[in-house]
Amino acid sequence: MLEKTIEKLQNKQVDVQAVEQIEAKNVPLSSKVMLEKEDYKTLVTAAQKHVVQVKKERKLEKLLQAAEKTITGLKAKVTELTETISSLTRQLDQYRSVRGQLTIGSLQQENKELKQRNSFYKSIIEQHGLAHLLGRNKEQR
């Protein structure tokens, strides 16, 4: 890519030098000038290359503007997504803080109490000779 750019610059310099070396000769009894055929061809070629270059520059300028517009849109989208992420992070922190409020100790205490009640109820059922009913309920489930 760099080699192509250097080559183009060298060609451009040669073209500019060739155009600068063209000598215009005055036509006798007229305000017009005269060029040799080879000089005229060089001048025409340089003018054509210039027109092509100007068109390319315009096209590249339009592409650059489109790219800048796209970049601006993407920056806005990134900002929007960053705000969304921040919002979701705050919500997640709130949920985590609620979860932290549920202490493991209180849950363990409640579990212990429920186990004690369960054992108490089982012992009452066994005292009344109904334990065989509990076994059937488990099998039916």
C-alpha cells in the first residue's frame, strides 16, 4: 500500500514537472498561444488525471462523511448501552443487598425449629399408632 502511494506521488511529480516544462509560443498577430503536439498531449493527460483525482477526492470525502456519521451513531449507541449497563448493575446491587439481608443464621434457626416440630409431630403420630399411615403416604406420593 505504501509502495503504491509513493509510486503515485512520483508519477504526480513527473506529471507536474512535465506540465511546468511546456513552453507556450505566441502565434504571430494573435493573442493565442501555440503548443507542440507532444506538449499538448502531456497537458491533456495531466488535466484528465487531475479531473479523475478530483472525482476520487469527492467520493472519498463523501465516504469519510458517511463514516463519521456512522461513528457518531455508534458512539451514541455505546453511551446508551453504557447507561443501560450502569442501570442494570445498580439493580443487581440492590438484589444482592436484599439477599445479604437474609441472614443465614436466621434461616438455620428456622430450619432447626421446623425439624423439632416435625419430630414432635412424628412422635405424637407414633404414640397413637398411626405411623403406618405416614409410610403409605410417602409411597403413594
